Amino acid sequence: FTSTREMTKKVKSKKHHGTRDPEKQKKAREAKFKLKINNRPDKEDFQAIPKSLKIMMQGKEQVKSGTFNPNPKKKEKPPKNPDHKGLLDSTKHTTFEGPKQKGMNKPLKPIPVFKQNPGEHKRAFFYRMDTTIQSMKKRAAFEDKYKVDVQMDETGKSKVVDREKDEVEVEIEKKKDAKLAKKGIVRKSKEDKRVARREREKNRKNKNRKSDQNLDFNDFQDNVSFGETVDAPPTLKFKKFVKNASSKPAAEGKAELILKKGVNGVKKAKLSMAQKVAVEKNRQHVVEMYRKKKAYAQQMA
């Protein structure tokens, strides 16, 4: 004999924890049958047309124009390669259409497409994706740092172009120039700096080219016109040239000739007591070694 309590199944009731907002409950109830009530249309001059009626109207227009095809063929899908089954493809997940924020007038760079090659391991595919993304981040950091745009042509070569400044950046540059102008500092544009750098390079190359040429004695001749009088011999002017007794001719007897300096003319450096002791110790050591070498040679003979 079993009791009624054991035979009946306990029905779980919904527990009510605290009071709920009746307005929210009303909105939740109305949201369930909002589209099922025969309400007044939102737009009185507009009425939705069923799809079947649209197809009939479209067919009627095609019959009138003579483009109606009673047996339309379905577009054949290209056959799928069984080797490409299960390969990762980023084009299946690209849903970004363009900039969503206001004021973004600058065109965005194209998003790279990543497709897993047949036989390529997932780890290698992810590594390839990561290297590409890291290179793009470095390029973006380079562009932001130097205010330039790196463009790629059809052949794959990169070209650096100055970025066009917007109104805010132009105003900031004008304020900086005004502050520096008060201090007497003139800021040069990038184009002026490039022109100056090209001029320096050109002058340096021309200077090196002239120094490399072997000039003949005829290149140093002076053309004297007929009847020109000469009052004094020519003088040579050198930069940073100091005139002293050694620079004058030796015939005057004032110049110190190199041959005049002999062994007796060289002054010895003054040594301290410690240096003298070290020199004497080294001399004694060399003498002892020489004597031992001579004694050993006599014994062997």
C-alpha cells in the first residue's frame, strides 16, 4: 500500500522574489503580440505589397517589353573543390562597410584578406596573419610619427607621401609659428629643408670632384693684359696661416732646420725618483739576462 503523497508528483511553482514593476510587465506582454494586432498603419499613404503580387507585376512588365522568359534557368554554382573544404577564409566574416563616426572623411585603408592555403597548418596560417598585422601596425605608427602616408603602387613598391593636414592641425601649426616668431625663430617647412639638404649634397659632391681632378700647371696661369703694370710680387693668402720666424725663408737664418736638431739637441724628460728606480731596476735585469746568455754560450762551445 502506497500513500497518496508518494504517488502524486510535486508541481514546481514559480517563486516570486519581491515586487516587480507593473509598467515593465505590461510592456513585455504587449511586445509579444505587437505585430499581430490589426493596428492603424504607421504611414497612411503607404501599403505593403505582397511578394506574389510583386512577381506578377514584374512578369507583366517583362511581357510588355518582350524580355519575359517562361523557363528561367537557375544560376549554377561553381563546383567546390573538396581539398578546400574546412579551410579558413576571412572574407566570410568581413561585415565592415565603412566609417561609422561623424567627421571621418579620410578614406580607410583596405582590410587584408587572409585565406588558408591547401595543406597549410592552422598554426602557420595564424603566424602569417600575425606577421601581416604587426607589419601594418608598425607602418601605422611610422605614419603617425612622421605625419606621412605610405602608399603601395601596382608593382608593390612603397612610396612615402606627405599627409594632408586638416583644419585643426593647420591652426596648431600657425600658433606654434607665431610663438617662435616672437622669439626670432623661423620655422622651415619640409620642402625648404629638403631643398637645403640637396644643395649641401650638391656642393659636397662638386667639392670632392674638384679635389679628385689632377690639375696641370697651366691651370694656375694668370692672364696679364698688354700694358698692365706690376707694382709688387704676388702674395698668397691662406686661411688660418700664422706668420712666424719658421714660416719665412731659411736664407735669413732665423728658421730652425730639421737637420740642425741632433741627438744633443733633444731634451730628456724629467723623471721622478720612483721612475728612476724602476728604470734602473729594468736595466740591471737586462744586464743580468745578457750575462747569463753569454755564459751559457761559452759552456756549450
